[in-house]
Amino acid sequence: MRPLKFLIVALLSANLLLATSTDVNAQNQTPMPPNLIVVMADDLGYADVGFNGCVDIPTPHIDSIANSGVKFTNAYVSYSVCGPSRAGFITGRYSQRFGFERNPQYLPSDPNMGLPLGETTIAEALGKTGYRCGVVGKWHLGAHQNHHPLNRGFHEFYGHLGGGHRYLPKDLTFEDSAAASNEYESYRTLILNDRTPIKTTKYLTDEFSDAGVRFIESNKAQPFFLFLSYNAPHLPLQATPKYLNRFNNIKNPKRKTYAAMVSAVDDGVGQLLATLKKHNLEQNTLIFFLSDNGGPTTKNASQNNPLRGKKSDVWEGGFRVPFAARWPAKLPKGSVYHAPVSSLDIFATIASLSGAKIDEQRPLDGVNLVPYVRGEIKTPPHQAIYLRKFDQQRYAIRSGDYKQVIPFEGGKSQLYNLKNDIGETKNLALQEPDTLAKLEALRKTWSAELIDPVFQGLIHLPSFQKKQARNKSEKTGQEK
Ligand code: CA
């Protein structure tokens, strides 16, 4: 190398080091990968955050993630109910590939009732690169010992193993979560601190917010991954006067309690952000905020407008969710990203940033979103976004502006242009058969890669079916 060229390269390198000094560990001068925080709300409606236009429930802290980072307007989860959506997120893969396609039953005695052990979790992958990984809140990926978060790559756990939970400490009376054998009991178990049941004293959302803060404070010296998995605002609708009193203007009692529950989550996000600021961790922490599925509007008074449908549907209201990301060191502030993205992209993004190794036999379905959001890659991240619901044989395939929908078993394919018709009101199947044929080809190719579900689900419980028939699920909190 000639001296002048060498000098230029040296100067550029020095400049690069300076520019990325926030990412550099002072001791060894190696780039520090970002910390990762994923805040997942449960059954939160698309329209129930300020950054998506909500007016009756202020969510200033959640909004600040979008406002100081990126708001995604076409973001999907990989399933329209809790368990499979979470199985997708935590593996970075469509859970239909490995048979997790139903909400699991709460069965601590059944080693097959949960996330198959052959799959790799985001915590397992990150742990191998030196991240400290913690999950706070709802697990819902299996109640058997084999599926416990501490056996699936997480170093710390503070939460409950089932699909939902009661919120008031007085309701948590079932001491041994391993002895609980149904949903009713699982909603009432003591909270587990790692594997130890403990008596909590606060409103559950506040407990989880505090635990999230504790996790950051005790792990701030190293790269960490916090999965803050609120069960709010999932049923049962329960809130404390502190939050209810903020919404005396809302007359519908169900909406009022729901608003209070969302407000508690927002306070928790505020606590997290303040903790990052206090410890000078803001710059190099990547935060995602999302809901695990669309709002079950009639059950918890959530709202998905202008989207059609609700939780469990293949309409947009089932699986297009509020989604925002913030990483001050790298992501443009206050930007809006419109191309379709997926909750499966979170694993792929952090894997790319951290250098985590991916099992070649189990390739990720997501992509690293960073170069897309920064405008370095102009093409859309995904050829298509897919959803299959095996038990009802429902499908949704989103590609570009178009979406194919098979709304029920044996139903004819429908076609919508979501750019012009976000509410899925005008079926274009007859007008645009060529477009529909392209989507159908994608659907067939993807479907051929899937397997049938590997365990019976909540929907197979006689008690659940009976309750569904009576339409009393909101009182029992058993619908996920
Ligand atoms: Ca959910």
C-alpha cells in the first residue's frame, strides 16, 4: 500500500472509530452489539396507541419509541392468536413450520405441549454470543419443565407460564404452578421468580415493569436482551384506581378498564426508558414495541380501526399490529416505514447485529430491518407475508399492495388492494385474476413447506368448547 493511501485509510478508520464511539467497549475497543428490548403487549388493538391515532388512551411513552425511532405501518405478526404468534417471534420462524399452530393447553405434565425442543430460541442464539437474556411476564410456550424459559435459553425469568393471568395480588392463590392443570388454575398461580413461586404485592403490570427495570439495572454492564412480555391488556379486565381514575371521561366501563390497563403498560414503558437514560444506555439499545396479535374487539373493547376484523381472523385486524422500533445510534429519528415487515424480523435483525449463529437446518424467515429502514436497501424486505390457520384452513398472503384471503375452509379466494382499500371492502378476485394467480402460487409454495400441528390445543378442551358456545369466555378469561 502506498503511504498516501495508507494515511487516508488510517484517517478514515480513526474517524469511523470516533463516529461509533458509543458502540465501543472502552476496555477492548471492540464494537458492542446493541442491547435488545422487546416490549410485547397482549391483545392490544391496532388503533389503541397514540402513534396509530388513538385519542382516548394517551400512550406518550410508547409513542416516544415511534417518534424517536421508526413507526411501521404495515407490520404483521405470524399468527392471529397469542401462542403461535409468540412461537414465531421467539424462533424467528413461521411456527406453522414446526407444528405450533394452536394455543397450547396448560399442562405441566405434558412434555409435548409447547415449543418443540429442536427449535432454537432468540435467547439461545444470543446467549452464545455473550448476551444476558431475561423474560418478564407471559411465557405461553409450554408449562412442562422442558419448556421452562430457563431451559430455553433465558438466564432469568419473572412471570407466569400460561397464556394469561389475573392482575390483582389477592387473586393469586394457587401456590404450585406445576400442580395447576387447567386454565382456571393457571390464571391464579403465584408469579415465578426463575423457578420459585413468590407472593407479589402489586398490580401485575406494575410488578412486571419493576422486574424489567431490575433486569436492566443488574445486567447493564454487558449486552442484554430483555423480553418484556406483558399479559396486559388481555382478559380478564382488571385495573386499579390509580389507572382507572385517569379515564373518568370514558363511559363504557369495559373500554375504561381496558384503557386503564393500556395506560399501566405505557407507564411501564416510561419506567424502562427512564432507566436506559439514567444509565446512559439509550444510544445503543434497540427497542421494539408490538402487540402479539390484533385486538379482540368485542371481548376487551380494543379497537383495530380502520382495519377489518379482530384477533383470530385472517383479516388485517387479526394480525397487523402496532409496531415501532428505536435505536438512536443507527435508526433515523421520527421515520415511517411502509413496506410490510414481520415480527419474525426481530430475531433476524439482532442475529445480524450480534453475529449470532443460525442453525442451517432451521433458516430464519425474517430479515435484518436496519438497512431497509436506513434506506440502504430500497426493495421491500419480503416477497410476501404469510398466515395459515390450520384448524379453520384459513389463509392470508400479503405481497406488495395486494392480499389474498381465504376466509374459511373451502371458501373462494378473495383479493384486496390494501393501498387503496385498507379496510378490505372490495374483493378484486374477478377483476384481477392474474394478480390473484400470482398470490395463489406463493401460497401453494409456502404451504408445501409446513407441517400439521403437533399438539392438541386449547380449542380441543370440552370445557373450552362449551364455554365458547355459551359465549361466556370474557368472564373466565380463558380465550387467548
Ligand atoms: Ca394475545
